[in-house]
Amino acid sequence: MLARTAEPRRPQSLISLRSSAEEPQRKENSTIQSSTPLYRLAAVAGVGSALILLVNAAKRSALIATTDLTQLLAPVAEILALGLVVGLFLAFGRRAGLFGTIAFVINFVALASLVGVEVVINLVFSKLPPATIIDLRAGPLGLALVVSSVLFLLGTLAFVISLVVARGVPRIPLALYFIGAVPIALRSFVPELALDLGLVTLAAAIAWLAGWLWMRAPPTSR
């Protein structure tokens, strides 16, 4: 009789190890796939924020006329930036653990408070005489504006660091994001040119991050 040669069976332990190694990858791919609409929405919000920041810079530089529409659009830049920040945090910021979560919360609160600052500056101060503005800045409103600006600077720095620690996000736009935020946070102490350059730099960084986040999200139809 001819001896049968049985096909060697793979050890069960090897199969289990391979299955265990592939499981996190499958979960990650599934998470990315299910989050694609959120990433795309966050990227669109980022592009909108960048465009409005450019409008703000052009308005301040007198390249375009200051109208009621441009004044109303100014706070929307921060509102849309919140969407991009949420997308970046969910995609990468969570990897930084507790520090990443704290940095996200601080940055989110700072951006939200900056919406109020933009409303005051563009929709209130623009309609008041300089003497009245000085009086208002000397009171509690002035303190609130300073606190919001400092919180924005610290929140931006913490969020950028958390994304660097988490890895995966390109560092050049993150650096530009923080550089552009500095003159905006210190707007009361820097010349107009520095503020305009800060707005343009921040817009470029946000557009870069938004485009990168859009490209990172896989197609929804697979």
C-alpha cells in the first residue's frame, strides 16, 4: 500500500496569534470607514474657516470693503474651525490619552469663547466711538477679552502638542497653526501687519490640515 501523506496542519496557537494580530487592524479599518463622513464634514468646515479668515485679513488690509456681510462672517470662522478641531481630535488626538482629551477640551472652549470676542469686535465695537470702546475695555469686558485671548493661545499650544504626541498629523501645518494663532491671541499688542499675517498663516494651516484630513478619509463606497 502507498502511504498517504497527510497535509500538515498549522498549529492552532499560530492561527490564534495571527488572528489576534489582524483583529486590531480590522477594527481600525472599520472605525476609519465608519468615520469617513465625519472626517469629510470636518474637512469642509476647515476649508470654510480658512476662506473666512482670508476674507477677514483682506478686510483688515482694506483689500475689500468692510460691509455688514463681512462683519457677520468674521465669527463664523471660529465656529467652522470647531468642526475641524473635533475631526482631528477624533481621528488622532485621542491617541494622546488624558492629555489629548484635556488639550482638546481647552482648545474647544477657547475657540468657542473666541466666537464671542469676534462678535464683540466686529458687531459691537465697529458701531461705537473710540471713547466708548476704551471705557468698555477698562471694565469687565476688557478682562473677558484678555482671558479669552490667553485661553486661545494656551489651548492652541496644548492641542498642537497633543497632536504631535499622538503622531500621524503632518507637523508643518501644525507649526503654522500655532504660529498664526500667536498674533491673533495678542492682537491688542501687535501691529496690524502682524495680525494680518497671522490670519493668512492660520488660514493656510487650517486649509492644509483640512485637505489632508479629506484625503485621509477613504471613499465611502467600497
